[in-house]
Amino acid sequence: MKRLTPVLAIFLLLPAVATGCFLTPDREINLDIVYPTQQTSEVIVRYRVPPPPPGKVYVLWILNPDLGKVAKIGEVPPATRLSSIRAAVDFFAVGAIVSIESSPDVTQMSNTWALKAGQLDPTSKITPRPK
């Protein structure tokens, strides 16, 4: 009999979520989340996105609308090849949004999105509806 129990134990201790989305031929987002504890999430966002509209920037947000949690990770550079961003947040993350903003210094997410991935409820009060 093969010994698979240790591998199974690792998966039970470190649950993960992986989601992805192809929006258009020039846009893609994939989200991997590992939960070391119930209070923390380690996130890897892999994305492809063309340059933003003139005078705009992309900003990455990690969130859990059910818990009312949002973390602004920062500005996202455009990429023609799959690029990645790693981040850690102090809550149980379920999704990621790349919003289109007028500045990287915004404190609230706009309702104009370039990319989204994960389990996001568009009717949530903290998750703006995309245009």
C-alpha cells in the first residue's frame, strides 16, 4: 500500500483556492490563495492587461465582501505576458480586483474594473459593481 497520508495532511493544513478568468484576448487573471491560518491569506495574482486608458492607472485590491474586508495592494503595471504579484493580507481573502483609477493613491475602489477573479458578489456593499 502506498503512503499518501502525509501528502493528504499537507493539503488539509494548507487549503488553497485557485480561480481564473479570460476577459478578452488581451486580458487574463489567475488567483491562487493559500490560507496558513484563518486570519491570514497569501495571494498570488497572475495577470495580463494592456495599458490603461490615458491618465489612468490599474490598482490591485484583495477582498472578502462577506467579512467587509478590502486591502489595497497597489499599482499594477500593464503586461503583455503573464506577470505576477504576491501579497499577504490579515483576513480570509476570496477575490481580487484590478480597478481602473485616476491615481494609485486612491483610498476606495472605483466601480470601473479591468480584471476580477475569485468569489465576488457584485451586490455586496463593499464591492462596487463593475462598469
